[in-house]
Amino acid sequence: MNTTSTSTSTSASRMTARRTGAAFALIVGLVLTGCQTSASAPAQKPAPALHAPAAPHAPTGVDTSRPADRVAEEIERNADRMAELSKRFAGVPADRVEEQLQRESAAGTQ
């Protein structure tokens, strides 16, 4: 009987040592996690970003290497065509518009 009680007490002491080690590892992990967080400091407002205004983009097909008055004239000439196309393709998906315009241009070149 002595051997059984000694075996049980040895087993119990091993379990206690394992529990103590696990508890110690948990506490150390929590402490180290707490050390990694930043201290509570008042939040600083980010500096305002200075943005330059975006350069205006010319409509597709307008050559911007020419003088501004010539570009303005071309845009005015194309305004009627753009209004016609916007009414014609209202509510049509962009990929369908592109396909139809390509078909029309291919048929016109033949």
C-alpha cells in the first residue's frame, strides 16, 4: 500500500507542478501582451493633407496638343453628337454601347 500512496502523491505533485507551470506561462503571456500595447496618450489630429486640384481631362478623341481655342471649337462641334449618343444609349450598359459602336464603325469602313 505504501507504493500506491507514494505513486499517487508523486503523480499529484507532478500535476501540481504542471498546473503551476501552465499558470505561470499564462500570467507571463498576459503581462507581455500588456507591455506591447501603447500607453494611453491623447490622440493627435492628423495634419490636413494638401491636395492639388486634379487636372481637367479632355473628352475622348480630343487632341490636347493643339491650342486651347482649337480644342474648345472641337468640343463644341462634338457636343451635338454627344447629346445624340447620350439619348440613344440611355440605360444601355457600357459594354453593349462599345460593341454596337464598333460594329457600326466596322460596317462603315467596309
